[in-house]
Amino acid sequence: MIYLWLTLLSEPLKIEVTNQPAHTSLTAHILEALPTFLWVLFVLAVVLIFRKPLSHFLRNLPGSISKLEIAGLKLEFAQQPQLQLEPGATEFGQLTKEDAASVSYIQPLIQEIKKPPAPHSYITINLGNGHKWLTSRLFIFALMFRQMRGLTCFVFVDNSQGVRDRYLGASSTETVRWALAMRYPWLEDAYVKAYNEVIPPQQPQPTPFIASASGKLEIAPARDLAADLIIRYVEKLRRDIPPNPAPDRQQWTPVKSSKPQPQEEHAVWIDNSRLLEDLGENLWDYYLPDFLDWKTKVSAITNTKEPFIALTAPSGRFISLLERTSVLENLAKKSLG
């Protein structure tokens, strides 16, 4: 029977319709739809005949699959692309042998934020063992990537519980900026003061300095406003280490400085517990083990309200990020198509 169906479908079907009275038009429409009807019957016959092998295949479908296509129905998990940065750019978050308030130190970061916009990407922020990111650096890092490149999301991981890149959660770059501003108001104050200093004085013919709807600063050959802004921001968070312990000493961290007097920065280290405390409910921590079958993944994505869902290894190591809206839109299109 299968051979007969294949023979019918492989042979071209010729239909000739001559000028007949109007009452024959229904017959013509039926004949035109006949090839599609035969194809549907063939697919149904194949599904009925091979229903047991197909059922076994779907049950054992690998969980790591990102795309499924059967009989013309394609289901695709919309994985967000990760924005890969040069190592020197993320070193801005920690303490190195160089001073963060210098052009050479922030040059890798400046080169990254000058690149084309990447609004639908994310950056992985690795907190390491809790001494890789200061609150002051994460604040301006989120702000600048949002303004300069339109980046919308950070994924936070650490190296704890014997797992490297263990998933902690995700958050929007704008939320990170404002959540830190609420917890540490001096960060926003330092940024506002630095911003007011680097903006050119308004002349009779004002100089344009905003280059995009997200607030991107214009990059001029004569002066790099972004680099100047970051340097001034860091400088405004510095003070000489007082000879006697200050009452607020726990909010300050000793840093490398080009000045002869030892200095400290008005910032603290971010680890897993501080991240949860600072971002609270704004940290999207929903994740799915990547080994789950695709049906379970779809069900979980449909039921959650978080905008981003992480796929993780059994150990909790972060693998990739899914955008819930994109997945649901794709499902809706396939069901309606």
C-alpha cells in the first residue's frame, strides 16, 4: 500500500479544466485540492503504521536538542546569543596591579563598548569566589553597556559548591543599575557628578553628545566622553585611607591608586549572598536542567512568568539562556500555521 501511495504522489497529476458551465466549478476545485488531500492521507498512514517507533523516539529524544522538526512542524528554542568580551574588559570589575582610574586600565572596556549595538545578547558576569566584582564596577559596567550597546541582560554565575560557572540568576542591565543605586546611593551620585563634568558646555550652537535612544555618548576623535566619564566616576568614589578606622569602614575597600597616599574605594565585593540581597526579586533564578525532554521544557517555559530561563547541566553549571517570549511566540506561530 505504501508503494501505491508513493507511486501516486511521485507521478505528476495533470488536470485539465475546459470551459464548462458554472455548475462544474466545484469539481474543478476538488480536483485542484486532490494532491494536498492525498499527501495528508499519506502522512496520516505513515504515522499510524509507525506510531510505536515514533513514540519511542520522542520519549528518548535528547534533552539538549534546541530544534525539533517532524513532518514539517519545527519547534525551536530561542537561545539568546552570548556577547563574548575580551578578558581585559571584565577585569575592570576587580583589583589588579593597575589603577582603575587610568586610561590604560579601562582601555579594553572602552574598546568593547565602542562596538556595534547588541541589544538581544547577554553578558555572563562570573563572581568567581566572591572577589572578582566590586559593587562600584558592576554599577558603571551595567550602565555603560546599556547606554553604549543597548545590552539588556546579565547572567550571574560563580565558582562555588565545587561547580565552575554555577548559575545564580539573570537580571536586566537597567535593573542592576537601579537596584545598586537604591542600595548604595553614592554610586548614582558619583555618576551624576562625573556625567555633568564630561558633557561639553552648551554653546550658541549646542554640540550633540547623545548618539542613540538608549543614551549612547557620541564618540569624537578629539575626546572620548565614555572613557572620561568612567575615569571621573571611579575617582569620585575614592578617598585616602584615614589613619584611624572610620565608622563606615565596612563599605570601603582598599584599592590600587596612582596617588602616593593609600586609597580605598566606596564599594564592597559581590558574592552570591550579596547578589541575592542587592537584587532580591529582580534576580530571575528560574532554570531547567538541559537533560529534560523537550515536552517538559516547553511545559515549564509556558508555566513560568520569568522573562529568561537558563539551561543548566546536572551540576548546575550554566549552559545557555532562553527568552520566554520568543519561545512562546514560536510555539504560537507553529500552532496557528
